[in-house]
Amino acid sequence: MSHLFLIGFMGAGKSTVGQILADRLGLPFVDLDSRIEAHAGRSVVEIFDAEGEQGFRLRESEALAGLAEASSSVVACGGGVVLADENRRLLQEMGRVIYLAVSSGEALARIGDTTGRPLLERGDASAMAATLLRAREVLYRTVADVTIDTGGLSPEAVADVVYEALQAEERQGSAS
Ligand code: S3P
């Protein structure tokens, strides 16, 4: 098992790019939030409401750890997956980690309606997004094998850059 994990802030394009990459690589696509929802039998918003962020994070860590048993896939992770030390360890242990970097302003523009993103509904969305991203940026960069600046790029263009980066890594690997 070796997964390709896409990490980054809400609105970075992880799910859209992940689906394109999965098709291109001939691998299954896994959306970690969808897994959590299917397992919990409730939506992310309902989990936050009923169990708080802490309850959601526990479920997120369980879902991530569960991938150790799964066959290789492309995984779109929720934006907060990097918060727990253990999750960061698992990400690095279970595959390659790609950070799709985006500014908080562009992320919000891509998201549009923040309904369904409980962390952005706690106050002024743009201030929340900026604060959260500032706190997480270092974690995203620390855990990533490859960082891609997605600013101004379409999902297809981002997928192209990721694909090229993986091919280049493979060439380097086989040359050494
Ligand atoms: C979160 C991001 C969301 C979801 C949850 C928490 C976060 O996923 O996991 O609302 O902490 O950034 P997306 O990044 O797919 O929106």
C-alpha cells in the first residue's frame, strides 16, 4: 500500500484535483471527509454540532489510520488533517504527501458559500480563514514531500503539475 495524499487548506482543490489524478493514475479516489461521513452516518456539519471539533478530529484520525489496510489510492484529506502529530506521522508513513498551497483569499473565492464548513462559520470567514491558514501553513509544509502553488491554476493544470512532479521523482529514483 502506498497512497498519494493531497493536503492543504479548504478550497485548495484537493477533491477535484484528486479525482483527476486518480483517473490518470488508474487508482481509486478516496475523499476522507466522505469516509468519515459514511462511517458516522452523519454529515461533517452534524458531527461538529453533535460531537464538537474534538469528536470530528477523532473520527478523522480513525479514518486516516484505516487507510493502512486499504489498497493504494489517491486521498483528498480535510484541511485540518495535519493538526495531529500522529496524523502527520501516518501521512508520511503511508505514502507521498502533496501540499496544494493556496492563499486564504483565493480559497474563500473558490469556496464561495461557506455553508458546510463549520470552522469558517464561527465568525468573519475571511479573518477565520487567514488565521487558520497562518497557523497551519508550517504543518502543511513540514509534512509535504512536494508543495505546489495552485494560485491562478485550474484543477487540470494543478493535476498536470502534480503528475509531472511524481514522474520526475520516479525518474530520479530509478537513476540513483
Ligand atoms: C476542515 C476542513 C474540511 C472538513 C472540516 C474541517 C478543516 O475539509 O474536514 O470541515 O479543519 O480545515 P475540506 O478541506 O475538504 O474543506
